[in-house]
Amino acid sequence: MRTRTPTAHRVADGSPAAPLLLHRSENPWGASPKAVEAARAELLRVHRYPDPRHTALIDALSAHYRVTTDRVAVGNGVDEIIMLLALALRDTGRAVVNEATYQGYRKTLEAVGLRIVQVPLEHYRVGPAALREEMGKGAALVFVCNPHNPTGSVLDAGAVRSLCETARATGSHIVFDEAYAEFADDSFTSALPWAREGGGVSVLRTFSKAYGLASLRVGALIGCPDVVSRIETVQDAMPYHVNRLAQAAACAALEDQAFLEQTRIRTATARMALCSCLDRLGITYLPSQTNFVTVYLSGSAPEVTRQLLADHVHVRDATDMGMPGWIRISVGTPSDVLTLVRHLEAALASDH
């Protein structure tokens, strides 16, 4: 392999530009100005503890998702809610996750001592039949990432319905992590209708992705009152989970659906541009309903990732997510896409 001298991308005056961060699925357009202003206003009250019951935020989420407040729990990001769920339900039996998916499920479940069964994807998609089979065997807690991370695929309406029906029939509790739902088109089916009534189904949503509040850490669960109550019991052991800036910003973000719609449109447009460039380069990628695209580079993936990092372009090698040979690339602005493609071409050329 030929070596080359790393070259940082630069702005118009020739000075080094900031690193291109395309590895964490962040919103490159930021957050709603209304959310930012709400957070800024709370800086005048940082000497006061936040509301430990998250009353205004839960009320706002309840109205937004059309559920009663006893079906809503919030936490310091979805990661904390996953931990709270695992702690609240750890006495119920074994848990099920997919093999190639978001690592937070497995790490959390292992940390609280739950026995885990991992089922493989089917052609880079979640296979509902395998999950239903595990529920039939007595699985107590099942995590499903939909839209899926890191493949970007979605379950169809029939699959979502069958998983929810099986959970209720078997007594399992299924958790749909819908962190990327806001980016998906009409082919995506949310489990929210199931989480709004009855039991056995919970849905996770986040403010870190489409809403652009990644650093403030706000996640939400919509589910049955019993599960919400058990989460809140665990939560009471360590109060003040969501800080006051985050609570205010999340409420304001929910009110600014025009900004969210603009983010959806911009992301879809930039994703199409990225995929067109990948087609031109002859690079295989998975169709995506999210704000990232996962590409296949076979044995070149680790080296290309290192070459891009040397050029201050950050992408995610998906090896540790169970997909060796694949790289997950966040969808940036149109300018970000052009910069990425330029450096990707150079990295691929030096790898041959």
C-alpha cells in the first residue's frame, strides 16, 4: 500500500478547518434556535436544581405523542433509560438483542447481570421470525432497533404488528428503539400505537439526533404505566436526571416542528447526494432510512478509516458493531458530503 502525507481540509483562507465529524449521527444543522434560546435562558437559574419529576417535559411529550402522562418516562439520554429499564426488569428473565446492532443494549444488560441471547440479522435487516421464536421460548425483555443502527433498514408494518402481538401473547416485553424515526419515510412503521395502550410494548425516542440536542442528553420512553412506574422507582435512587437546560430545550424543540421538518428535508437531500457519489465511485452501501449510510469496503475498512482520520474526517468503523468490512458515515451538509467524498477517493486510491 502506498503511503501519503495526511492533509487536513481547509477553509477559504487556507487555515485548517474543524474536524469533519461524521461518526456519531449528529445533526450537522444544529438545534432549533428556539431550543437554544430556551437553554440559554435557563443559565440564569443554574443555581437551582432542575425539576426531579420533569413535569413540564413529560407534559409536553404526553401531548406530542398523544399519550397520558403515566405512560411517559424521561432520562439522561436513551442510554440511561435502557439502563433504568434493565434495572427495573432484571428479575424477569433473559433478554434478547440482535448480534449486529447498537452496542448499548448488550453492554447495559451484561452490566446488570441479565442473561443475553443474540440473534443474527437476516440480509442486514432485523428478522422478526427469530425474535418471535425467542419470545415463544420465554424471553422476558427484547430490544429492537427500528430504524436499525447501523444498517439503516426499517421493519414493515406487518413485522411490527407481529412482534407486538407476540410480546403480548407470550408475556415478553419488547422495546422498540426508534432513535432515528424522524428521518424515515412512509415505509417506516412506528410501534407507538401499541405503546399508547395496553402493555408489553415500549418505544424509545431521543432528542440527540433529529432535534440536534446531543450534548444535552434527553431521552424518552413511551410505554405502559407499570413499566414507567418501575423505571421511576429506580430513578428515585438518584434524582435530577435531566438538567434544567435540557428540560427547557427539549420542550422548546417539540414546539418547533417546522425546524424538525427542515432537518428531515435537508437530511434526505444530502443523503441522496452522498449515495449518488457512492454510486459514482462504485462503492456498495445499504439503503438507509436514517441520517447515516453504511458502506462496504471489505478488508479496506480499517485502513480507510485510519486514512480519513489522518485527514481529520471521522467516520465509524462498524467492526465493533458486528459488521466487519463496513463503515458507517453520518449524513452531513452538502459541503460535508463533498469534502468526505474527496478524502474518501484519496483514501481508496492510496489503499490500492
